[in-house]
Amino acid sequence: MKLPRFSRKTLGIPYAVFLVFFVIIPMLVIVFYAFTTGVKDPETGAESFSFSFSNFLRFFSDPTKLSTIVYSLVIALVTTVCCLLIAYPVAYILARSRLKKKFVILMLFVLPMWINFVLRVNALREIFNLLSLAPALESLTSANYFKTIFGMVYDFLPFMILPLYTTIMKIDQSLYEASADLGGSALVTFTRVTLPLSMPGIMSGVTMVFLPSMTNYVVSDMLGNAKVTIIGKFIYEYFGNDWHMGSMVALVLLVVVFLSSWLSGGFKADENVRGTNL
Amino acid sequence: MKKSVSILLAGCMLVPMLGVFSGCSGKKADIILRVYNWEEYIDEGGEGTFIYDELHELDDKGKAVKDGAGNHVHIESDIVDDDYKAWYEDAMGVPLSEEGPAILDDFELWYEKHYGVKIKVEYSTFGTNEDMYNELLLGNEYDLLCPSDYMIMKLAAEGRLEKYDESFFDRENELNYYINNVSPFIQEKFETNAGLTGKDYSWSEYAAGYMWGTTGFVYNPEIVSEEELNELGWQAFVTKGDRYTNKITAKDNVRDTYFAALGVTFEEELLSLKERRESGELSDEEYMLELTRIFNDTTDGTIAKVEPVLQKIKENIYSFETDTGKADLVNGNVNLNYAWSGDAVYAMDMAEAENDKYLNYFVPLGGSNLWFDGWVMPKGVSERGTKQAAEAFVNFLSMPQNAMRNSYYIGYTSAIAGSEMEMLDYADYLYGYEPEDEEEEAKESVEYDLSWFFGGEAVITAEREQAERRQLYAQFPPEEVMARCAVMDYYGEEATVRINELWSRVKAETLDAWAIIVICLTVTGIALFVVYVKLGAKIDFFRRKPKKGYHKVEE
């Protein structure tokens, strides 16, 4: 029995089709909607599109939307920094320890990821209710921001720990020894060896946490009592009645996210990128 | 060889999948009726449905009690009696199952029995009116939709709906269950209120009522008294103090919260209107017209007045919510929850059953919202030949026996009264005063008049508490409450844009202009610096000169 030979080209076709239908075309649709407005024919009800910059102008002349972008960026930034500060020591200790069952501990950190996200956020909400955070504190608007960021950190922590752990695991033991041999103190070893070599892990962790925390409005709705508004919520609400503006907001977010990933990649030497960034 | 085996195995896995797909269309139906409804908005059969609960002995938690042998204990029911069973068997052609049949299955049986045509209902659900609208816009074909009031008006105004056939409203035909059973109050609202504010959003020919209700506050009477709320009315949203600040919730959608903010802003005007009506200066119609005008005002001047009020509301409330408010109220996080009447009934039931807590419902004296959901047919049902079936579906749901089932399952109030006022029996069954012991006998009872809804002498005896502030008051409000509830119209396309902009300004924080400029400049600066560092190495122009004594080695 002779089977047809699958060349790389033919095996690649499904992926190409996937990319075209689920990435490129949707992207073009968003761009199309963002730069058009719909005109309804009052008689037939049929909608026709005309090219326009009005959504673009409306977005950038509206202080509320610009502020929301800023707020979302800040929330995402704080979330990412918190995640990094918590995750790095954990990943470092786990990766370098001689514990026999460290895999189990790692799994415990990652375990929450396997439980439905909405359920976890709901549970967190109930815990906050139980603690009820001292009534005086509760009345501050910042309490809602605190709870939102707490929820996001809790939610995205595994995405930071995993890449950090695998990167630090891969650092060659002999490099630490070499550093010690050449008289490097523990601190110098960390700053000159561990940290630069774990950069790829940091970068991919940051990308995985930063981007979703700008748009995850489920957390801000449930824990921030919907009094915290991030850009993702705008996109959701606009798609209820104005697809054109919704697409524009989505497009702006896309550009912001693209720029921030590209720029953050610019801070480090190229040879440290093991294909983990972007 | 290995490869061929794996391909063979993959093929084997695919075959049964194909079988499943083709299996769906195995039983051929002559008509397919596509119904698109809210989630959990129709009796789906099984435990917890009207028929099941009526025929089983239930424990405190609503679960069926089992006897020693592990069988369910069946009981005699007042409503699902022999007559009801006979009606069921006559209508569906099969005996009534005690396990609680689903309405959709029943419809298929009923339709085939009465029209001799096999029908299949393809039922799907949505979560918000906007989701439903988007699905429609994307070209999905449905035969019957169940949007809310304003969405019906929007769809009608955009010419997306098909009118009901004139014969649908013919009272002579006894198969026209809708027109023969709908509450005269609801029917009159549909006919007179459509286009009340002078906008061309008339909906009465396009829609058949399904569920309706009011909006108001569910509150904890141990902390906030009814007298106090009568005094405060809508101002409860902006009242400061331990019991109000951070202890009240608003809805997380622009229409309901804008409505509430209008109530707060124009409360004095609303109350004086009410007084003028009570003194006879205004007729009921004039009063309703004025009320509707105020609660549908979207002029720029009004928006400017309402915006600071909305900001105040936002500062004062605990949360904007869609469905967490009920739980927050029951477990004591908040004292007041602005809610739809159906949710209010649910919250009161839940608090009573789970926390042994008694909550009350209150509709502000200045006036509130009368909302409804109705069945409409999108354009194209005639061409597809499903219009008759769609109308039959509405008629089927409008049989009082079925309206009870849906109302019981959903917890909201049906638009159906029943030609023989059958729904009054249902209200009496739910809320009638029947003291079972001495403690209950001591409770005060009143004659509760629902004639306004049933269009004829309709009175039940109920506990005073129920009639004045609890479930009965929420589910079947007294006439004076209905007199001060206005329908919220579709704002129109242009006004909707302005209201949504208002909403985003309220929901999000806005920074000062200088802050935005500073931030933008900083970000641009950082970006340029990074671009410089990133591109510096590649572009000759940016390349730094080697230090003295060094020279560059080309790679």
C-alpha cells in the first residue's frame, strides 16, 4: 500500500488556512469597521458603509477614552510588577532548590489555573466580603482598585511563574560556579548572571500578564464592583450598539500593546531572546 | 505501515462523529421554528417546575421527599387537579407526566395534534438585548424573538419586524389564546402607550406580551424603614450616611441607571405631578403623558443636569451590578438593591428560605418603570412560511395553564390574565391567605384588589404584609403603583449615542487635560528613546564613533 507523501508544504496548508480565516481576515474586518461609519437607508433599513476618520477623531478627542487607556495601562503595569515581584523569588527558589518533590510545589502554584476562572474570581469576591476590609476602607474608591489588582495578580500569577521557572531551570549550574570562582559575591552572581540570563523568562511572563490584564473586565466588574472601568469593558459595551467605535477602541489597544511589546524588547541585547518574546 | 494504521484509526474516530451530526436531522420535521429567547426564560421541565412541584411532596429545600422504599411521595394539587390533567391530555394527546414535561416538547405535540403538521422547535438563548440584536444583524435567521420593550421599538423603527396577522387579534377564534387571555391592562398599554411620546416607535402590532414588571428597591426593613423610603424616594441613591453610602446598588446598564438618575433629578417635579393628579387637576392620561415625557427625556439640557447626579450616584453606591445585587442584599453587604420586580421576588424568596430574613420591595412614589418582554417576529417569517407556527407558539404560551408554568419557573409576572381569570387562581394559590396555625391566624389580612389587571371583579384575600410590601406587591402590584409607572422608550439612534457617551464618562475616570498631555509626552519620549537605542545599532547615522585608540572591526 502506497500512501501519498506529505510534504511540508501540504502539511502547512491547514495552518495557513487557519491564519487567514482566524487572524488575518478578522484583523482586516476590525480595521475596516474602525475606519468606516454605517449609514442606514431610512426606507429599506439596509446599511451602507462610508470611509471616515470620525471614529479616530472621536477617540482621540475624548478625554474619557484616553484616560481609560492610561488607567488600564497603570492597572496592567502594577499587576505585572506585583506578579513579577512575587513570582521571581518563588521560581528562583524552586528552580535552584534540591527538593525532591519540587514539581509538586510548582503544580500547587499552577493548580488554580485548572479551575474555572469565573469561579475563582467569585470565590475571591466572597472572601473579600467575609473580611469586609474594615468599613471605612471599603468606602474608598481605591478599595475597588485594590481589589481589582489583587484579583488580577491572583489570576495571572501562574503565567508569570511558569516561564520564569523553566528559564531559571535551564541556566547552566557551572555559570554560578564560574562566577563564584572569579570572586563574585552572591549578589553579584545574581545581578550579573542569573538576572540577565532569566531575561527571556521575564519578558514572556510580562507579555502574558500585561496584555490580558489591560482587558480583563470580568475581574474589574466582579471585584471592583463595576466601578473600575478598563479599556476592555469599553470594547464590550461598544459592541452592543456601535461596532465602528468598538473596532476603533480595539485597534488602538492593539497598537498600544504592539508598541509596548516591541519597545520592551528593545531594552535587552538581542542574543538573550530565545524566541520567547512576542 | 504505522502511518496507515493511524490514519485508519483517525478515520474510525471520525465516522461516529459524522453519525452524530446526521443523527440530528434524522427525524424529519415539516416545519422548523427557530425561537430565540432569554436564558432561563421558559419552563424547561423536570424538578423545580410547576407541575413537578405541584405533584410531589417537597421538603423545606424544595426537593421531593422520598418514602421508605425510595419512591417520591405524590400529592393532590389544587391547581394541577383532574381538570388540569384532562386539559393536558386533551391538548397534547398524551397523559401528563408527573416528572414535569418541558413546554417546548409540549408545543411540538400540541401543534402536530391541532394542525396535523410535524414541527420542530430550534430553541436558542441570549443574555442581553444587544447580544440578540447583534446575532440578528449578523444575518442569523429566527422566527420568534423575545426582546425587551425598547429593543422591540428599535427593531420596529428599523423595519426589522413583521406585523402579527390581523387574524391573530380576532377574539372570535378560540385558538387565538393570546388575545383572548392577555390582560386587558397589558393590551391597553400596548395599544395606547405605543408612540405616547410622539416618537414613531409604535409596537402594538409587532409584539405580544410575555412577562412584565416594575423596577424599585428591594431593601432590608430592619435597617431602612418604609417610612424613611417614602420620604426619600429616588434620593436614596444619593443619601449619605452609614445606612446608604456604599450600601445601595445600581444597575450596570445605561438605560436603567439613567432612568434612576432622572428620578433623582426630577423627583420634586414628579411628586408635584402626582399631587396634581390626586387633586384632580390632571387626568390619568395627562399624568401618564407627563410622566412618560420626564422619564424619556434625552435632550442635551437634561443630560447636562443628570450627569452630575449620575456621578453622585456612582460615588454613593456599593456597586453597579447585573445579578450580584441579590446575593449582596441577602448576605447583608448592602441594604438596598435597585431591582426588577421579578428579581425582587427571587431575592425575597431566597432571603426567606436560606437566611430566614425578610426583605421588602418598594416602588418610589414619584414614579418608576413599567417594563415588559414580548414576542416579535423578524422580517422573513412569511417568506419562510413559519409565520403561522410562530403565532401558534405565542398562542400556546398564552394558554393560562402554560402561562402559570412559565411564570412559576421564571418568577416574573405573565402578561396573561386568562379569559376566565385563571391567573387569579394562580395568584391566590401563591399568595392567598390560608392560616394553617394560630400564629398565622393572628396575621392581619386584607382584600387585595387586582381588578385593574384582570379587567373585572378580581379580589383575593392576602396577608397585609404580602399586599403592601412583599412578594405579592412586587409580582402583582396594586393599581396605584401601576398608575405611576412609565414605559421607557427607545431613545432613537442619535440620542442613544449621546446617552452612551454620557455613560462612559460616568463609568470611567477622566483625567485632567494637562495630566493627559504630560502622560502622552512622557510616553512619546520613552518611545523615542527606545527607538533610538533599538535602531541606533543598525543605522549608520546613529552609530557612535569608536573611542580614541580603538577601531571598529567589521563583522
